[in-house]
Amino acid sequence: MNLFSSPTCPYCHRTRIVLAEKDISFEGIDVDLNHLPEDLSELNPYNTVPTLVDRDLVLYDSRVIIEYLDERFPHPPLMPVDPVSRAKSRLALHRIENDWYPLMGSILTKPEKTAAKSRKMLQESIIASAEIFAAMPYFLSQEFTLVDATIAPVLWRLPVMGIELPAKEAKSILTYQDRIYSRDTFRDSLSEAEQEMRL
């Protein structure tokens, strides 16, 4: 199994978290987004990362990849078993991917004026979720799930985005962060560039 991955891409990061959680052996191929390798364009018509190659199967959307990994390697399960909880998890994934990830992208790539607005929106949105973070050890769950694998890259990048969470309002989120970051699997998922984000 090969993974074409950028060392700083949050979509790649969540894929690496899932691979670590499942203890899946893979060969990581670091991709410079400014100089994409030829073999990537031959595999993936969108020329994007992450791209996973599993024998004859090529997958190139991080959501498709992480759901595939969860189904192909069922232990430990990273989605709830019952349909209602599963639907809630999928809805949470949808919201994070459509609300938080674009704001993160804007902060990290757009001019400061646009980034400042996105920074404020992302900070407010995360703080507004404090009650949900407080309800269970993991997001909407007693166990680590694909939702946590999707949230973790956002929270890990808060310092490089210039976002600080207020200790009082965001106590449950800060506790959640510590719980996630202390997992061996999370630490194993970090590229060198991602480790440096928190030095």
C-alpha cells in the first residue's frame, strides 16, 4: 500500500492518523505540491493528495480513503455500529469538512485581510462546539472515530493559524486536545513538518 502525501496537508494528515489507528503498514511518498511527480498524474486525474494505491485500487479523496480503510481493516472500528450514531458521525464529518477545513485553507493560503476574517470565524465556530466536546471523551463518541481523525489536524494547526482558544470558554476542547495528542497513534501520524508546528 502506497500513500502519496504532502507533509503539511491536513487531508493527508487525517489519512495518516487513520492508517496509524489501524496499524496499517504503508509506504509514504512525500509530494512537493509545487512539483508533482509524473506517476501521481498517471494514477489520479485530479493530481491531488492524498492518493492511496492498494494493489490495483487507486483512491484520491481523503474521505473516500478513510472510509475505505475503516471497512477494509475493520479492527479497531472507527465508525459507530448502529445506523443512527453512524449517520450523526457522517453529518459531523460533513460539517467539519465544509465549515472548518475551508476556513483553515483560507487562513493558511489567502491574503491577511481574508485570512483574518476566516481566523475569527473558525475560532468562534470551534468555541461554539465546546459543549459537544464536553459531552463524551471523543467527539460524539466514547471511542476514537473518523470524526476525531478529521478534527485533530485542525486543532493541531491552531498555533500556525494564529488562533488561541480561551482557557475558560474552551476548557473541554483543550482537555480533548490533550487526550488526542497523547495517543501514540496520533504522534506516529505526524510528519516532521507537522511536529515543528508545535515546537
